Amino acid sequence: MAFALAVVEPAAGNIGGGGFMLVRLANGATTFFDYREVAPGKATRDMYIKDGSWMKRLSVIGYKSVAVPGTVAGLETGAEDVWDDETCGREAPAIRLAENGFAVSEKLEREFREEKKVGY
């Protein structure tokens, strides 16, 4: 479902981000996955400081603002560790939606228009 959501509702199902997953199986067993984004290996404590001042823009715009995504690895780890790969069908629905298309909701159309205005 998460991969399909990333296709049809990118703002809500962002594979370029990260998250958490709490799983409770039918037998009552529980497990937790933390797959939040992480800072790149070359990140430094003062990478957003210039001439002694914090430069907020550097933390939200440009290459220094990008973290290493964890969603795909987290979902794959969850599938391998928790679910039976034979019955899970992890990516198949998302692939079908991406290849065959889907009806774009008014909300998604509005989001695309807004992003275009901003210029991302």
C-alpha cells in the first residue's frame, strides 16, 4: 500500500523520505521499524552556518538540505522480516498504477498546480 500511495498521492506516500512502522501480527507479536531519513555521511554540525550565522535557507533549499531517504529500505526490510514475500505483493500494485495510469484527484491536480507555481 505504501508504494502505491507514493504513486497516487506523492505528498502522503513519499518514497524520498522516511518514517516509522509499528507492526502487530495476527499472532499478537509486535515489532517496530525506524526508517527515518538520515544525514549524509559528509554532513557536519556547522554546515548551515556561514560567517558565524545560521543560514536557515541552506537547511531547506538546495543540495545541503537533502537527507538520505529511508522509506524504500524500511518498507523492504519490513517485508523481508515480517511478511511472506509470496503473499505480500509489495510493489506490484504501484507498478500497475505507474504503468497503466490512474484518475488524478482534484486534490492532486491542485497540488501539482501549486508546486508548478513555486517552481520545484
